[in-house]
Amino acid sequence: MNEQPRFQDKKLPRTFSGHHGLAHETGLIFEHGREDFTGVDIDPPQNFKPRLGGLERQSPLGLPGLSEPECLRHYVRLSKQNYAIDAGLYPLGSCTMKHNPRLNEKMARLPGFSDIHPLQPFSTVQGALQLMEALSHWLITLTGTEAVALSPKAGAHGEMCGMMAIKAAIAARGEAATRKVVLAPESAHGTNPATAAALGFSVRPIPAGADGLVHPEAVAAALGPDVAAIMLTNPNTCGLFERNIVEIARLVHEAGAYFYCDGANFNAIVGKVRPGDLGVDAMHINLHKTFSTPHGGGGPGAGPVVLSSRLAPFAPVPFLRRDGEKLVLVEEKEGSQSFGRMAAFHGQMGMFVRALTYILSHGGDGLAMASENAVLSANYLRVCLKDVMSSPFAEKLCMHEVLFDDHWMKDSGVTVLDFAKAMIDEGIHPMTVYFPLVVHGAMLIEPTESESAAFLEMFVATLRDLAFSVKGGDVERFTGAPYYAPRTRLDETGAARKPVLTYKKPIGEREPPAA
Ligand SMILES: *Cc1c(COP(=O)(O)O)cnc(C)c1O
């Protein structure tokens, strides 16, 4: 059970029920339910003879049985301990946790989109195919590229798709055996080297300069006839625009390699820069970041990949084809050297609807304004906090996220993790911490364009108050935090190293072992 909050004046009495106020504790569902209990009333089958040849289950499945209200309350109580973008700010750098407009949800629930099946005849889903065509057009136009594959189901899956197109292009040139290396800056998101490695490439890291940028000289030094591609994030994970990107693209192409751009940070530049103009050959777009579809529990991800004319022939199937008035999905196309299929069916339709709704409700100028405001918000935080927190790039304009390090808390007895936990007590979800790895004790803050100026001021005031506590030596405010959360400091290392993933009944309640 929870410790008493540290800042409470009086020690609060222990409660009989174990609940605190109307915020209910809820145990595991197995602890509520009973295995002999079911909400479904069906007579056991008569004269039933299993036809599984002795493979049928001998012991009970052991699922907890609960009535509908018990089950509902369990999950509602859990959900109230959870934090969500609909409850407050989520300043996770690199994640673009922007507001998910309700209009998106309304459109996605239209039966013509929500109740269709991917195997329905094309003549019955023309509206859905038109939506995919319109979204494709917007993504291609906003990125200045040639083609788009809508089917990948997350950013990382999009990386895989783009790199599979690159692998196919290299194989088509007869260089599969020689070009086995992918270049990735040290500041790259972990998915970049993981994608390259999963496809059988080895990864050659590129050091960043002291200014946080990748320099053409460093890329040139790493390029060679063994290099298949570079994977570069722009704006990069330090929140800076890679100013040398055109020169880097030129060097990469001159060496016979391809340019994969990690587009997770596209929110900073939509409507301002077209990655295709910078020399990018492939880039994924996280619809759940830039185009406001829900992250995680709110719905599945979608990571469409745009491709330059160099890679378009290798795009995965299916292709959307227009025959006069009619749209169809086909597996063959003149000149295609497709590497195959990325996913069953055609991608996350519900996310396509949400993303296109967001795009159309903003329009081209509105999308550019969203990017401008995202960048403005991040720079506002940078300027308001740089006198109390340190940053290697404090004086530089940042893009849509601002990066601080832990230099300013050196020898204070407070770590970045402690600081993040104390933010929870203040009702603020922590920023991304310890990423990117190139900066010691990184704190990466991405406010997005969703937050009002008034709220950003409150955020600044809270962080300044916390920073003054660090400097003033109030270590206790941090080391035991969070004091006010439903659970206090957890053993995160233990949870990661020794996770308990299956429920075991406490000793004494277990059935005797089967004979
Ligand atoms: C989020 C992110 C990814 C991975 O995207 P998912 O949709 O989470 O798979 C890759 N690179 C960067 C820089 C990111 O921020």
C-alpha cells in the first residue's frame, strides 16, 4: 500500500478498506475473479465427444470470472490511475504527443470506414480507396517524393519497409554481396540500427560534431563501396535541423548509396521543407506523431513510407490504381520490381481516416502553422529555462523540441531520473530522459503546438521551482519522488530484469498437482 504523502501536515489515518478517498485501489483481475464463476449462462453440452484425439485441455483454463459491472469497474479504476494526453501535457521528446482531435474520431467511426472488411469487393469500398488515394497524394506532396507505401504499421515498421526497398534496389544492381553497411549517427533512435541489423546490414556509427550536427567530412570518411545507405533523422534527436543535409545527400548518392531519412520529427517542418528536395530517397511518417492519430492504447500505429523516384519501383504491394472512375488495389504494375508485401492487407484504415481528417481540417497553410507553433513553443521553453538548466545548444534555435543536459545538477545529489519523478508530483508527465545518448543526462522536452501560452508559462514556472529546489539542496523532494502518485518509486531495474508476467496463485490456494 501507498506510503503517506511526505508533504501532508498531519499523518493521515489508515483506512479500513485500503482505498484512499474515492480513488480506489484495484488488485489484479485474478484477485477479483473466481475461476468457477462466469457471466455467461450456457448449458453444458450434452453427449459431447471431443474430436481432438486426446489433445483437448484436461485442466480448467483458469481465467477469472467476473460479472459485467465487476469487470467494468476493474478497468475503469485502472484507467483512472493512468495518465493520458486527454488529461494533461505529455512533453515526451521525439514522440510528438499532440492533441488527438475529436473530429478525427468522429470520421473514423463512420460506418463506411469502420465497418468494412479488407476482402470486400472493390466496387463496395470505393470511398475508402478514394480516401487512401487522397492521403497518398497529400503525403507525396508534403514530402516532395514520388510514391508512398501506406501499409507499414508503425515508424519502425516503416523503417523496415524503406530499408527493404533500398536492399531490393541494391540487389537489382547486382551489389547485394558488396554493399553490406549502413551508416547511422550516434544520436540515432535505437530503431535505426536495429532495423539495419535485422535486415543483415552492419552498422557504422557516425560521430556528431560538438554543435550536435552531422558533418559532411564525417560522412565522407565513413562512405565507401561497401555502404548501402545512411539513416539520418532530420530534424535530429537533439532537436536541431541538420544544415548539411543537402551536401550529405550528394556525398551519399555519389558513393552509390541511398539516403533513408527517419521522419519521426517531421512535425517541425511540415509545409516548410520537402524532404525530397533535400535528396531523401525514403522516409517514414509516423501518423501518430505528425498527423495526430492516437499513440499506443488509443489505436494502432501507422508508418507510411514515401519513396523517391530512385526507390519507387521497389515499393511493396499492393498498389492503388485508378481505372477511369474506379479505384482498385493491384499486385502488379508496369516496371515494378516490388520487394513484396509488408503486411497483411493494406494498412491501418482507421488511422488513414484520422490523419486525412487532420490534414484536411488544417489545410496546407494550417499544417505549416502547426509546425511553426510547435517550434515556437519549444524555443519559448528553451529561452525561459536556459538560465536555470544547462544545454549544450542553449543559444541555438531549436526545432520542435528542446534538449537539456544534467551538467547543472552536478554534485547536487539529484539525478535526472529523480527530477523526472518529482515532475510527476507536480502533475506533469516527465519529458524523455537519457535520450539521445550523445548528451549526458539528456532531458528532451517536446511541448507540441497543442499547448496554450498560459499553460507553457505554468510549465516553466514549475520546472524553475524544481530547479531552484535542486540548487537549494532540497534533495528529499526528489530522491523519494513521486510521493503523490498511486505508486511511489518503483524498482524499475527489477521490473525490467525480472519481470513477473504470469499470475501464480498464492501458495495454499493452488490446486494439488495433477497425478
Ligand atoms: C518514434 C520514433 C521512431 C519509431 O517510431 P514508432 O512509430 O514508435 O515505431 C523512430 N525514430 C525516431 C527518431 C522516433 O522518435
